[in-house]
Amino acid sequence: MLQNAKALVTSKTFLLAVAQAVLAVIVIFSSAFPDAGWLLLAKSVVDVILRVYTSQPISGIVNTN
């Protein structure tokens, strides 16, 4: 495991996925386009899964090595 690993709930990626999920639920139940909400909710689930299984940090936007 990584030495400087942080808790999932402190991850910005995770927090963004949670915010997306909350927005998705609002869209599902209060708009004329619930399918868009379901897609957003599915994306949030995928984001959380990817975050959980990410074990290697990035070294930058573009690798210059």
C-alpha cells in the first residue's frame, strides 16, 4: 500500500462523485429528464470505483521523462 495514502472520504475525486450523485438524484426526481439523472448517477458510481482501485498517483499533466 502507499505510504502517504489518504482516506477515501478526503479524496477530492470521491467528494466530486458524491456531489454528482446528489445532483443526479435531484435530476431524477424533479426534472423532465430522469434518464439524464440515471446516467449521471452511473458515472458517479464509476468514478468512486476508479478512485478506490487507483493505486498510483500521477506525476503531472504531461510526463516529461
